[in-house]
Amino acid sequence: MISQWELLLYPELRQIDKSFRADALRQARQGSFDAIELVGLAVALLVVVSLTRYSALGFGMAERFGAMVANFIVAIPLLLVFAGPFYVRRVRRGLRAYIKKHAAANGRG
């Protein structure tokens, strides 16, 4: 079942028959990343790492653990913001390829 947020995130799904949307989305998610997406993911990771760096000098074991947990909590939303668009781009590209392939197979392309 396709949720409302998936329809908002992937407007291409509206062009696909409801009975085939889940399969189309699964196939699109299995696609490989292109060069732009790979570079974007690498840059996003570098940005998040640089934003969450801290110095642990003078920290005790409990303080280090607390800083690590806080870093993890901060890093997850940052990764969603910086790397998420590249995952969405890959899926949208895969959905467009799915639509094109099935339109050609049905004689509409």
C-alpha cells in the first residue's frame, strides 16, 4: 500500500496504475546510484561529519558516551536533510525509467 507521503515525495507514482505502484516503487528503489548521487552522498556525509565533530579531550567515560549519543541524535536528522534528496532522486529516476519502459511495452512510447 502506497502512503500519502510517498505520493507527495514521488509524484511519478500517480502515472502508474494503483495495482502496480508498490512493485514499481520496489524496482525503483533497487536501482543503482548515478555519479551525481554518489558524489552528493559523499559530500553530505562529509558535511555531517564536520558538523558533528567534537573534541573529547578531558572527557571522562560517561561524558564521552553522552557526547557520542548526542552526536548520533544530531547526525540522523542532518543525514536526512543532506543525503535524503539524493536517495529521492534515485527513486524518482527509477520510477521515470519504469514508466518509460512500460509505456514502450504497451505501444504508447
